[in-house]
Amino acid sequence: QLLSGFEPYKDRIHSSKTVRRLPVSLAQQKSTDGVQNKKTKMQDRTKSDLDQIANKLVFGNNFHSTNLMENAKDNVWFRMSMLSDSALPVGSFAHSLGVEAASQMRFFDHAHLTNEGFARRPPWTTNDDTTSTCSVEALSNYVYAASRSNAQLSTPFILAGYHLLAPSPNQKSPFKYIPDFDQILESWDNIDKYLDSMLLGNGPGRRASMDQGLGLLRISSTFIDHSERSLFQLWELMRKIIDQHHIESFSSVDSFKPHGHAFPIYGMMSASMGLSPLDSCRMYSFGAARDAVSAAVRLNLIGPMAGLALLDDAGFVGVNEGLEAGLLGMLSGKEKDGNEEEKIVNWLKSAATCAPMMDAVQPCHDMLSVRLFRT
């Protein structure tokens, strides 16, 4: 049984002595129906709901639909496609999001599933689907957990980075002019250090985040027009700081050593390209879910066609639930009007994962004697 930590004490609370369990067939049907109902509900929910929440968080209560996104939308759709393309050279496919470690620990074997019906059974599988040593139920459950947890954790940090370069409602350009690099870099450094402190217990996840962050900075100049000189200088400066850990304009070099994690850098890039806050979070979360499924395919745990169906089912539900939980967590913070610093701090305090068993599996990647992925 692979619960991925969402309800680690469920077996104690709902024991056979206190709750009468459903027959196996009914329990499995209930699990499948639950996934389908969640997906249908999310598809029926209008995008404007989460869009309004994200826009309110980043731009404030006075934000209304302006010409800003209208002016940028001709280029935005293509840049969104490029950022979500699997061919984007940032090294994301070198990381398995814990799938390889979980596989070698035999978390996806059929023997790890009980007949209690708690595992998530995808609707496109059959009850006698045991021809492979990998249980599709367990793998689907893990992808759902990884997608949801990653989306919930990344959302506050992506929007915090987005906020650093977010345009004002009156601007016609998709990014704002940057007169003071020091202020932007200092805020980015604080966000980056906070994220690094959260990832210290997960060595492989921490390295993967830094690798992809530096990869994003290296390709950032390809999305900049020649007229956007200040933005080009900012990306180059950030990359230089990460590579060399020093910059002349800062008096205290030791106090300014960002690690270059991917979440805030991705948010800053998205804001500079005119993407909406919600689309920025969705694209990054989709990429993480896609990479987890891709790792499962390359490890021969599942076929390409079944992997695509798994991503559309478990990945879709996990990403949307994680995004919603992340945004609502950010809304729960209390800050004074106009206090931008306090607002960012409250956002960061709301950041959390939601699958502790997955967090425990990922660091085990460093213990594998034979591995295909870097992390």
C-alpha cells in the first residue's frame, strides 16, 4: 500500500475495530470514481477562479484586466510553449523526482499493495493488470503525490520571484524597468536562501533545484529583445553571482551567496516574458509531473502510451490540487496594506510539501549503487 504520506495515520484512525471496510471491488470502484469526480470538478471549474486569486496576490486588490496581457499575448503563447517543451535545455530530464529511488526500494511492486482499496487505480487499467512487476496503481499514486506536493511547494516561491519583476497595472510593457539591481538581487537572495533551508534535508532535490535554476539563467537571454538591455544585464549578473559567488557592488560578499534555486528564477523569467502568474505556476508544475512520468518510462516501469494516460489522469489532478492548496495557503497570511516585504515573508511561510513519505524516499537516491538519473 502506497499512500505517499497524505494520511500517514489513516490505518490507525480507521482500523477494522472502529470502521467496517468496504468489499475490495467496491473500494476499488470508489477510488476510481473519486479520481474521475475530482477531475470532472476541476475541468468544470473556470480558470478565472484561480487566476483571480493569483492576480490578487501579486498585483493587489486594485488589479483589473488591463492592456498589459493583451499587448503581450501574441508572443506569450509561443514562449509558454517553449518553456514547457521537453527539449528546453535546462537538464530537467536528468532528475527522476524520486521515482528511481522508489522503484529500487520496490515501492511499485504488486506485493506492496493491500486489498484495502486505498491505492489510486487509474480508470484506464483493468483489475487483472498484473502482467508487469510494476503496479500501475502504486506508480499512479506516486505521480499524483509528487505532482501535488511539488505544485504546492513551488507556487509561493514562483510567485515570490514573479513579484520581483511583476509589472504594474498601468504598464504597457510585460516587464518593468530595473533601475536598482541591488534591491532586486537582495530580495531574490532572501527568497533563495529560504528555499534552500527547506531543501537541506533532501540532498538530491536540492541539487536538482540548483542545476535547473542555473540552466534557466543560461537560456534566459534567448527570450530577450536587444532593446531590453536592463533585463539582459540582470540575468547575466545573477548567473555570474551563482557561478562566482561574488559581485563588486555588494559590500559584504559573504552575506550574499545565492544558490540559484529554480522556483524563484522561473517566476522572474515568467514575469519578464509577460506570462500570467497562474500560467507560470502551472507550466512549472506540469514540467515536474511530466519529468516524473518520463523517468518511469525510461526505467521501463510503464510504457509510453500508458505513461501519457497516467500523466493526464494522476498528474492533472495532482497539479491542480497542489496549485489550489498553495494559492489558498498564501491567501491565509495576514499583512498590512502596502507592506511588500511582509507579504513576501508570509508567502514563504505558507510554503510546504504535502507528501512526507515522498520526501523521505527522494534522499535515498544518493544511496543507490546503480542509477540512471543524477537525482
